Amino acid sequence: MTEPTCNTPDEIHELEHLPAILHAMAESWIGQGGSSLPFRLRRSARIAEKGSSHVSKLAPVASELFEAAEAIEIAGAPPRLNHLQNLLKLPVAKEFVAGIPEDSLDHWHHLNGEIAAVKTHMKIFRSASWARVRGPEALMTWARRLRGDEDLAEDCALLAFNSARLADAELMLADMSLLTVSRLLSRLMEVLIPLFFICDSSDACELGAFTNCEAGDMFFPPYQDSPADVEDADDAIDLLKGAGWLLPAKYLTPGGKKMIKEIADMLKKIKNRVDKKKIRLEGYGVYVVLKYEECVDGMCGNYWAERTKVVKIDPPAGKKHQLGKGWKASAIEDLGKNKADTDRQMSQFKQLAEASCP
């Protein structure tokens, strides 16, 4: 076995305090007497801040929750709460799982499922808060760009109109899962604490390292769209994926082999809606979703966390596809007409995007 690099014994024993703190934070998310989202987030932040004297990893969690409360209060979008997600990451080392008694394995699997649920609900909470700030038109625009479906765009407007209620509901759902996490952690702590001393494994990594970066979904707005559109794209993607259970399943088809048809269908919609003058002047922009893993600090040492990032790629200088700073219309609008040409162009997009991998 590799030499352990997980937390020090003092840090590991801090975890004994975690179930009670998480339980109190979850209760604060429920709200009393119709208390507002900022009020509930601040209350949970104060609990995390106080709890950081026992569990040091709660300090950045508290800062994120305070920031989220302030953002919502001034009609902004909250941060992505990455520190909370990192805190809840459990080790998956073979040595660790092998040491869990058989009569505790069901609780262990249940615990991991509820942790995943907390993360999912908090991601939707964040993206719904973005939709509340940006409004129905923004989400409709991104639905058209990402999926090219006008019916989906109209349905997404309903999501945006109800985004405040959706955000509130997702925080409540996260709360219920976090309550379960705290109970299961408390029940398992006597079993888990000794195992945290052997939690290092082949999936341990160097903090700050990146791996497995590859290009995913692509979309093509006019080149002049502002840099803020990259952040909007992240949030729209999160909402369309996370709130997919509210929409007909046909809208949320995966990429891969279906991508070419989706792009072709999407561009038919885009051509009828984008500002033609913008495209004539500067061409199209190309945005690509990069998927990768980052080595971060979790409950028991370092681990690989999944990440996504939207990057804007420009055509190589002096190439035939360049128009102004963007891609000329034919490079984008001809996608889907010829499979070989489309595959070649998509491969170029992929290579240029992956050059921006962290």
C-alpha cells in the first residue's frame, strides 16, 4: 500500500463533531415561519462558522454560505458552494471500503447516495437562483443554443418564471438529504474513524493537479456575445441537466453520436433568431464544455473531483474559417450537411478546446 497521505489524526478525530454540525445546518435550511432564503443561509453559515472550531474544513463552507446569502439578498446568483461539496466527499479507497463490516455496508451505500443527492440539489439551487436573476428570456436563449428546440425553450421559460420556488424547493430537498447524511454518519462514525487512518489509495493525488480533460457539448452564438455568457452557459447547463425531471425526457438527449443531428437541428433555429448583422461582421463564436477532474482536499485526504468549464475557442489566426475574430458562417452552418466534413470540423473544435484544458 502507498504511504498514507490522508489527514492527520487530529483532523480525522475532528470528524466526530461533523454529524451534529451538519444536522444543525440542515435544520437551519428548513426555515421557520416562511423565513427567507438569505436568512436561512446566514443561519447555516453561522452554525458552520461556529463549528469550524471543531472541524476546520467548515471555515470556507461558512464563507461560501455567507456569500450566497448576500448574493441572493441583492438579487444576484450565489457561488457554486464547492467547499461544501468537497467537505462531503467520502473516501473510496478499496482498503477503506474493504474494512467496513458487512452489517454496515447498506448504511455506507445509503450514505453515499444521500451525499450525492445533497450535491445535486445544491447545484440546482444555484442554477435556479441564476435563472431567477437572469429571467425567462435568458434561459430560453440558452435552451435554443444548447438544444435547438423551440418547445424546450418555451418550457424552460416556465422554469425561470418559477425559479424562486424551485430554488426554495431544492434547498429543502438538500436539507432532507443532509439530515439523513448526518444521521448515517453518526451511526457509522464508530466504524469509520479507525478506517480514516488507511484511507489513502491509488486514487490519492497531488493537490491542485488536473486529469482526464476532454471536450463535450458545443454551442455557437454570435461572436460578440459577452464573456458573462460563459458563466450563463454553465448555469443553463446545470439547470437543464439538474431540473430535467421537470421537462419531457426527449429534450435532454445525450451527446455523442446524436450530436451531429442535434447541431444541425439547432443551427436551423439559430439562423432564424441570431442577429445576422453580428455574424456578418464578426462571425460565430464557438463554446465548448470541458469535462475534467481536479485534485482537491476532502474529508480524508485528496481525491479527484469532477469539474466542468465552458471555454470560448477562436479560429487559428489566418485560417480560412476566420471572419474578423470569429468563425465565418459557413464553417458553422455547414455542420451536419456532410458527415466527413462535419467530423473533421468537430475534431478541430475538440482539439482547440482541449488546448485550454487545465
